[in-house]
Amino acid sequence: MSELTFSIIKPDAVKAGKIGDIMKMISDAGLKIKATKMIHMTQAQAEGFYAVHKERPFFGELVEFMISGPCVVSVLEGEDAIKRYRDLMGATNPNEAAEGTIRKAFGAGIEANACHGSDAPETAAIEVPYFFSNLEMVN
Ligand code: RTP
Ligand code: MG
């Protein structure tokens, strides 16, 4: 079944000039870009987005990282898009990420790991409308 997932090219990868490379990997994987834009998150936006992690010891640092520069947020669509994009991203820790994944290619460490992708349909259903309205998505 075709589904939507939400993607972030994180500030580390944007700073490193990797937007084009990562977008190409997404296209080459057969995921369709329904919407995309560059944003610089406010602290409140980043805290809200990662609210599930607010009790984790790395929460403060993660928010600081996510607001350290602009990022590219996108909505991707395809058959089994959530799992396929997670597979394309690779393991959270780039040192453990498989060859050919975004994090293996561009991740610097456990935090500055180049990208985010929704981890389940329920998460995608929250994350997509957190940054995009229906009017911003192509049909
Ligand atoms: P994401 O949510 O960004 O797609 O990444 P994920 O599911 O692979 O990993 P998750 O456990 O949800 O962690 C969210 C993000 O927090 C940062 N992190 N830092 N310092 C640390 O130990 C640590 N652990 C995670 C990473 O940026 C991770 O992607
Ligand atoms: Mg996650």
C-alpha cells in the first residue's frame, strides 16, 4: 500500500552541502517527493517535534543541534515508504550503518547523523502535518 513518510535532511548535512546528493538517493530509491522546503527550526518547533525524546539525556543537545542551521523537510510517498526510507537512511549511529545508506555516506556521529525519517504510520501521521499543510503537497 502506498503511504507517506516525513523526512528531514538535518543541519549537519545541509552545512556540508549534501542536499542534492541525499535528494538523488531518495529519488533513485523510487520514493516520490510530494513536498519539500528549507526551514530553520525555532527551539519551540524542535522541542515539539522531538517531544517523544524529552526525558532522554540527549534531548537538550538534540534540540540545539536541530536549530544549529537550516534543514530540508520533505514528504515522501511510495509503497512501504516508511520502511524503505528507514532502510535507505541506515542505523541511527553512522558507524553501524550499512554501505549505501545516507548515514553511512554522510553521517558524522550518533547525533549529527544527516537525516530523519518517520518510524511508523502513526508517527508519519503526526510529523507530516507538523510541517506541511495539504495545500503544499502535489497530487
Ligand atoms: P530520527 O528520529 O532522527 O529519524 O532517528 P532515529 O529514529 O534513528 O533515532 P532516535 O532514537 O529516534 O533518536 C533521534 C535522534 O536523536 C539523536 N540522538 N542522539 N547522543 C545520543 O546518544 C543520541 N541518540 C540519538 C540522533 O540525531 C537521532 O537521530
Ligand atoms: Mg526516531
